[in-house]
Amino acid sequence: MEKDCNNTKSQKSVRRSLLLALAWLLIVPLGVRAQMKSAYFMEGSVQRLDMNAAFLPDRGYVNIPVVGNIGIGVNSNFLAVKDFLYPDPDGSGVVTFMHGSVDAADFLNRLRQTNYATVSVRENLIGFGAYARRYFWSFGLNLRSETSLTIPKEFFEIAKRLQPGVYDLGDFGMESNNYLEFVFGAAFPVHILEKRVDVGARVKALVGAGYASVSMDGMNVQLNEDEWRADMRGHFVGNVATMDFSKLRGPMKFSDLLNDRSFSGQLGSWGLAFDLGAATRFLDDRLKVSVGLNDLGFIAWNKKNAVQGEVNELTFSFRGYDLDTQEAIYHSPDDVLVTVGDPTGVTRMLTATLNLGAEYNLLDEAIGFGLLSQTQFSGDYTSSELTLSANFRPCKWFTGTLSHSLIQNRLGVLGLALNAHPSWINFFVGLDYIGLNYAKGVPVPINMKSLNFYWGLAIPLARPQADSCFAR
Amino acid sequence: MIRLSSSVAACCKRSAVFMLAVLSVGATSCVNEAYDLNHINLKMTLGADGVTLPLGKLETQTVRKLLGDSGVDTLKLDTDDGYYAYRVEDSFTETIESVTVEPVERLLPDFDPAIVHLEVGDVADLPDLPDLPGVGEVTPVLQGDASFAATIDDTFALPDEVVALTYARVYDASSPQGETSVPEIVVRMTFDQMPFETCRFEQIRISLPPFLVSDSESYDEATHSIEVDRVDYVGPSTEIVRIPVVGIRDIPVEEDATGKVGHLTGDVEMTARVWVEGIDGEVREMDLTLQPEVSLPPLGVSQVTGRVDLDLQRYLEPTTIDFDDLSEALDGEKLELNLVAPQIEIRVVNPIGIAMTGAIRLQPYDLAGAPLDPVVVSGVRIAAAEGVEPRTTKLYITDQTEAPSGYELCHVADLSDLVREVPSRIDVSFELDTDPDEEHHIAVSGERYDLDMDYLVRLPLAFRDGATIDYTMTEDVSDSFDEIDKYELVAEDILIRIAARSTLPLTLGLTADFLAADGTPVEDVVAEVTGEIKGHEAGIPDEPGESQLAVSLQIADGNLSHLQQVDRIRLRFQGTAVGAGAALSPEQYLEAKMTLVLQQGITFDLDELLSE
């Protein structure tokens, strides 16, 4: 018997949140990724809940503290072994891209104009979820960290070619965002036009742990016959919980900036985010369609724990040798000098993720073929990935998925996830990127630009009652 | 035997497809042998398509700065024409020992007494008969003629240098007044007895030898005699006359066992009429013995005029013109500059009345001290002093045809050969002699004569038309490449580009040789230089264009470790003067910018680099 769990008020709330989230996309967002795409269609996994708030697991769960749900990912658009290491033309082994045998044009063509690499970590410290009444409630305390590095293509061009010219390396940047996430979620089925639609929402209270950003406003490198010169200027922003930088003002050495800080005891920075999701089925439940919008929110970094300033113009130059004194005419700053300004509180958007998934199942859901579109909205760029997956459910307590992500990876990179979820344990392990081509000696995939690893261990709780609104 | 539960077994059956798929994936996974990460070659090449980096810049070096930094203080700016000249000046004194002549002792001989026969003379012959007692009374007056003669035949020592003695100014060597004293011949007469009351001498005539010179007004140069009208005899050793002697002349110079001597020969004659009166009795005639005395003090010789043959080489020692600071600045390297000829001014103050003629020999030495071809300045004449006043002779040695006012021109056509190669020093030898046929006047002071000389050598830094320069310098780089082999650096086709701008009046080319410790060229390191630094003709106002030099450095296999064999780098600059009269002025300059081009980049092993 189906129970009508449609909550009009909740639906309106969800729509309003979505609109607000779309509006906030105009503000510079920064977010944390680390979502296991291969797990999206694995109903028994706990990890898929992070990708769509509407997903209802088979059972409740209690994550093993600290080690119950860990995800580590490296995402880049240029870091592939084959692009930086090449077979040694003189024999066995490999040479770096800086070897003379590696054609400069060939190497540089493999890079993007702006190259980025991001390391993200998502660790669940505490997490549990359970069915109660007409809702599936979930709670979690996560530690989320993401550090990204942006390297302009000109940097590699200088290193490889060293040709005379003027190079703009202003896209150099580093950013690190770290915060605690208190998650409270609820998911429940509703009926829309007599169609059951599972909807869910999660509210995340965020506590900023630390934020750092260094970006080069200008980094000009000039190589010519008279002088090799690099002029750099930039700015930095930092925010560290419980730290007080209020006594730091004006020009100083960067090293002093790092050392001369005091403990304030104030956490200061907080944020709010939402996950919204919906899932439904068609074609006699063979086609599962879902949409999830995650990390729609912000963190307001408090100025009490903030420090920001300008990196004073740094100039390095080499102009050859003074033939009179026979000494190099070389200039470099004695120290990195910065000018610390008045800090301001900054509100930064998280990197929102939009997951659109569809899965067609056969043989009573023993096999399903899924298609997941994942788009992430970051401040500097927007990335999209399309993942095909073959999901195998030979029995109720085991799911295995083979996936392949298009766009960023060429053929030869697959994902694999395994989830064993009997009544007494829920174990998950997965990698979205498994190469088919490995290097010799050290088993590093040659063609992959991204990789991730997920691990989960949880204690299953009770299933929803058979007569509840969750039953199908 | 383990029995699986039915649910597990069923699950495994159904998992077959999945497992098959996983295994298929696993089967198709492969290890790419080409990517053996056990062997990662960290050899890196920077700028494989060629890298250009600044090597250095020679800031604008003006000639003023170059010469100022060179420590060559003797390079002065010639304010007349605005160009530089190397100036060396010095003075020195050569001491010549004076010609000394020993005093002539006892020149005049002793006279023998003579008997004067007196007999009554005619009173009429006594026109000025004095108030003699008894006049009017017939008192016999006796008269007679006295005549004396003696011969001088004496010698006195002369210096060996004296060839002929025309005149010698004499003084009384016994007088405390020294050379200002005038010796006198004193003639006296003495009768051995005086049987008369009065006596006088009249018509006294004294003839001296022609070699004696007197400035007495009474002395007759033509007859070499002096006449005295009358002298009354007043007693023994009555002075008859004093004859001043100022000199002796035309003395034959002879050589005997003792050396050079002056031979004095001649006669001294005296005649006089003697009148006596007041003789007791009727004496009509008598004979008296008259002893003349002619004395002359020792004659010192203060000046001589004659011909001498001085051995000037004994006195005139060579002097040296040093180019110490210039040779130090050049650091001992050979430098051919082909400069225009120097101008040499020599001023000689000659205190002696001897003219000197001959030549001046200029012997240059190269920077290593080896003699170069000498230059001889012939036809040199140092004028003799006039009297006691020294005389100054100014010589101007040049290859030009004119000398400045007041200078005597000593033209040497090939004088520029003296500085074809920059010398470390020039030895100046005075090959002078006196002319034995020329008469000289010498003050015989007994002191030494200081021959003062000073010279000025002005060497313009101006090049002859079409002159070439050749300068070689060697840089010691023995310690520069000691550790280069640690980094296994490889760089082929190394090019050093030099862009230079010069307003020097020289077009310069460069060759470079890399030498091992034994001085032999290192075969594994060869440099080839193309291009030259163009010179700029003086007087052309346009700014000079930029010249390009390229030094192509070929190292065997591009292995920079070969540079360890290099102990020295020898750089040879060869150039040609641009324009006529190319000279160096303060504002001329040279500036250069050097660029290093590694046409195939530079390769190094990062592993080796980090391990060091």
C-alpha cells in the first residue's frame, strides 16, 4: 500500500533552494569534489548518498568512525604519465619530457592552456542513517579538503623551449579549502502525477577550518639577449580557524607572516550548504532517472581569523656577467615581502555538483546499464564528465560496477566498484579510474589524468518496513 | 569440504557475468614494456631548439677610463691636439773631470852676472844731467852698456787629453788671491860693488820669449819687449821693471816619458846703458859686475785654449727611458702598435768649452726584455761653453722635417721603428767625442764639470697610416673548469655573439686559442671567430654602427668536461688603423654586449646535479 508522502511545503522549499543555488553560481564558488561516480547506481552503497540526497539505501547504516567512509581523489586535466614520461630512445626505461628526444611541440600540444590539478579528500568521521517514520534520516560529520594548483601552459613552454619572448604566467595559482561538514538529511518518497518520486534534501552546516589562496596577478617572464627577467606580483588570502592575524599589518617578510600569529580561540567561519535530489523510475521501474544537486552553499570566512595582502613585486633578473668585476649581474629579492592589508570577511561558494543519472535495468535488475553526467561548477572552470557504467547485481547483497568516464579520459580507463552489503556488514571499495595500460616496475597507469579511491565500511541497520511508504 | 550456503552459491553463479567482465578487463590490462619506471633517465635538455641568454656587457669604456684604469700615469692628454700621448721625462747629470794643468815652476832662468865696462862718457850724451854733485866741476861720468841673455828651456806637465795648447791664462800660483792674481816678472839689478855715488840705467830693453803674454801697455807685442827709459840705481837689487804676465801661448805639446808636457823655449834678453858718477880719483874707466835678477812666481793655469781629445765615453754613461707603467699595464704581452714616431727633446747644458759631436743610440727592448732593432740619431752636436758660462744645446729628434723654435733638428727617417713594438725601456747611449781639430777653451778650475741633461719623450698614441696592431693577451683559466665534469653537461654548437660599437680608430679582429698547461692547443676545444669590430675614422661626426663578432666554440661531442683540459685562453687582437693620423682621444669609446647561444640547448643529468 502506498502512502502519500507528498509534502508540498517541502517541495517548494526545495525549489527555492535550487533557485538560490543557481543565483549563487554567479559568486566565485569553490567546492570539494570527491564523489565516487562508479557508486552512483549501487543501491547498497552508502557512498551514493553523497551524490544524490534522494537516494534511499537498502538499510540504515552506521559508518565505522574515521575509517568508515574515505574518499581521495586527484583530478587534473593534464597530469598523465604518458604526457610527462616517454620511452627512452637509447634503451630501456623512460625519459622525462625535458629530455632532448622529446619534441617540444608534441609535448606542449598535450597540455591545456590552463592546467589544473586538484587533490580532494573526503573523510567521514561519524555517519549514520536510519529509516524512521516516513523519512530516511541521515547524519554525518565529514572532513573535507581540497587543494588545487593551476599552472599556465607557458610555464612548461618556458621550461622546455627557453625561447626568447615575453611570457605571461599570470594564471599561476594555488588554493586550498578545508572545512568540517555537519550533515543532516532526510529523504522520502512523494507522488507527483501518481508517479513516485523520491526526493531528499540535506542541510550541511559548515565550519571553516582553513582556507588559503595564493594567486599571481601578474607573472611576466621576459627572455631576451639582454636580460632574463621575471616580475611577479600577486595576492594572498588566508583564513585559519582559531588564529588571530590582527597584529599583522603593513609590509613584512612572508616568513614572519607565517610565524607571527597568535591563538584567538575563535572558530569564526561558518557556512551552509544544501544537497537536493530527486529520483524516479519509468518503464516499469526498469529505467531509473535521478538528478542531484550537491554542495549548493557557501562558507563565510570570518575576518577575525583572516589575513590578506599583496605579494610585493618580486623581480628576478639575470643580465650576464660584469666583465670588469667578473661577477654575475643577478638580482633577486632577499626575501619575499608582502604587504598585509586589512582583512575582510569573504563569502565563497562551494563547488556545486550536478549529477544527472539514468540506468536501464535488465533481468530483474541483475544487470543495469547506467549513464551519469556529472558537472562541477568551480570558480575557475566548469568541468563535466560522462560516465557509462555496467552494474551487476547478482544477488541482493552484492553489487559490482564497471564504468568508463568519457571526455577526460580516452578509452582504456575503466572504473570498478565493489559493494558487499549483507545484513551484517557493508563494505565498499571503488576506483573510478583504472587504467588498462600500466608502466613496468611501478604499476602506475600510463594514460590516466585523474584517479580516485574510495573505501567504506559500515554496520548495516534495519531495512524499511515492508508496509512503509518506501516499499516498492 | 566447505559447503557454501545456497544464497552465496546462487550469487556466485549470477556473478559469473560480472566476474567474467572483470577478468576480461584484467586480461586486457597490460604492462607497457616501453614504460619501465625502474629506469628513469633524468637527463634533461634545456632549450633543445636553441637557447639564448645574456652573457655580459662591457659598459661603455672610454679611452679616458681605459687609460685611467690602466695605471699608466704617464699617458697624458696632449691639450694641443686633444689626443693622448705617452710622456716620459727625466733629467740626469754626467760629471766630467776637469782638465788640470800643473803650475809652471821657475819659468825664468837665472842670469849670469855680466861685467860692464864703463868708461868716460860724453856729457853731451847726458842731456838731462841731474844735479849731480860736482857738476860744473869736472867729475868723471862713466858709462857702459850692459847686456844679458838667458835661455828658457823648460817643460810642464799637461793632461793626456791636451792635443795642442794655444793659450793658457796664468795666475800667480803663490798668491793668496788665487786665480785673480797677476804674476809679474820682476827685473832687478845688483852691482857687486858700488864705487860710485850715483848710478842709473837708461834705455833699458827687456825682451821676453814670444810665448809669454803681457797686458802691460809698455809691452810691445810685436817685439816681445818692453823698454824702460831710466831707472836710478838705489842700491843692491834695484828693481828695474815689473812686467805683468797674463798668459803663455803657442806652447808645443810633446810627449815624454812622463806623458804629455808643454815645452817652453825662448830667450830672455836685457840690455841697458849704465851711467855711473862720483867715482873717486881720476878713473877714466872701470869694470863692474852687474847681476841681473829676473824672477817670476810659479804660474798657475786657470784657463787654456787649445785642442783636446776628451774620452767622453768615460763620462757619458747610458741612461734609460723606462716604460714601466705601460709595460705593467700590458702585463708582459707583446703589443705591436705601429705608432707614429715619438718626439724626443734633449736639452744639454755644457759647462765646458768643449764641443761634442757624434750620435745618440736608442736601443729599445721588448716587454720580455729582449733587444729590438736600435735607432741611431747621427749628426748630433753639443755646443761648447763660452768662457765660464755654460751653454745649452736643445736637440729635437723626430722624423719630421721641422723642429720647434730654439731646437736643433735631428731628423731620423725611421724613428717610428723605435716604437713599432711597445718597448719596456729604451737605453739611450751618447756616442759623442770631441773634435781634436777644433780649438776649445777650457776653464781649468780643478773642479768637476756637471753636464746636465734632461729629456722628454712624447709618444703620441697615434697610428701611422695603414698601421696594424697586434696584441696578444693570455688569460689563466686553470681553476675555472675544475668541477665542470661533475655535472656531465653537454652543449653542442656554442655561439658567443658580440655586438660592439666603437669609435676607436682601429678595426679589430680576434682569434682565440685554448691552450693546455704545456702550451699546446687543446684539440677538443676549438674556437672560430668571424666578424670584426669596425673602427671609426676620427673626425667623422656620425655615430658608428654596430659591429658583429661571432665566436663559434666547438667542443668534441659537446661534452663540456673537455674544458678541464684548458689551462689558458690566448686572445690575439689584430687591427688596422682607420683613417690618416688615427689617434686616441679621451672620448673615444668601446662598448660591447655579449650573448651566449646554445644552439642545441644544454643537457645535464638532474640526478648527477642533485647528488652533488
